[in-house]
Amino acid sequence: MFSPQGPTLRELAVQALSSVEHGYDLLAPKFDQTPFRTPDRILDATEDVLRALGPFGSGLDLCCGTGAGLGVLREVCRDQVVGVDISEGMLRTGRAQAPAARVRGDALALPFREAFDLVVSFGAFGHFLPAERPRLFAQAAAVLRPGGRFAFPVAAPPRPGSPAYWMLLGFDGAMRVRNALWRPPFVMYYRDFRLAEVHAELQQAGLDVELYALDDVGRRPDGSPRCRLVVATKR
């Protein structure tokens, strides 16, 4: 799963026993050498959909990490693009890789209001408990100008009984046991991110939702897309 330049098992264990913020501070120098970075094919497919919907003015990468999503924004936005993340280590690593405005901030209390035409996010929502998502989506809506769009990819859930299903179930169970026994918690529960619930929560935040198949990511044997792009437009 990891390249020789990626983190060691010991480094991953230390991260897993830290808080989300400190864990990513520790992982930051080697993060892009792990499978946790959003794959280029998803970034490229997202860019293709957004290019057809744009162009946009200013853009925000929410929970930007080292900044993979900022590259998408630079291609589809005419004005300033900004990344925000809670981990200073991830921001520092990203600044060394590519120039872009990066701000340390909490996604549940963003320091902007109606400042962006496009907000994107990649792979971060598992770090928020289901009870926190309405507040997270309300924050995304608050930083958008009227008519602005909030876009993020969502992978199709694995089929029950498949190896990927059991792997995610085991990972989810291990995280719950870890958090029951150890403090501070490390929240990462990707099985809790269900599209039907997310759709309703986005609507409650004042966002109208459309789904776009990311065909370049592929389709499942039944013909359904392996990944969709959620595009939520502020009313």
C-alpha cells in the first residue's frame, strides 16, 4: 500500500494514537506517499466536470491537507484560490510544494463569509461525526456567494460481503475500539458517510444537489458509477 518513501508502521501507529490534528502534523511530510492522498484520476475527473460548469471566480479547498485539490481549483477558477486545514503540518508541507494561499482553520468555524464561488473537498468527511455534518455543510454554504457551488466526490459503497466491505467494516470497528480505550479520539469513520443522508443535510443547509457520474473513474459490473461528484448549489 505504501511506497518506500511513505510512513513506517511505527509512524502510522503513533499517528493513530494522536488527535486528528496532531496525527496529521506527524504524517504530513510523507502524506503524499500514502494511499490517503486523493488519486489523480479522481482529481482529473472532478476537474473535467467543474470545467464544464464553470468558469468560477474564487475557490476554497476545504480541509485541503497538502493541497492536491488546490490544483483543481487553479484550473477552473479565474481569481484567488485558498486552502484551509486544521493541521499546520499539512499546510507547511503543501506550501513547500506549490504556491497558494493556505489558512489554518477549523472547518466547523470558517473565517470567511460569502467569499467564494466554488468550494471543493476531497476525502475529509470521515473525520466528522454524523452529528457534526449539518454544521459542516452550513459552514460551506456560509462561505459561498449566492449561486456558488460546493463540490466533492463520493465513492460508491462496497458490495456487502466483498473484500472491500469487510476491510472497511474491520477498520471502522478498530477505530471505535481505539476511541473507546484511548484519548484523545481519532475520528475516521468513512462508513457513516451515506449519500442519502448527506443529500438531505445539504438541502437543509440551503443547497440544491446534483450528482454527476465520474465516468473516467470507471463503472461497476451493474453499470453504476464507481464514483459520483456531488455538486450543491447555494440558493
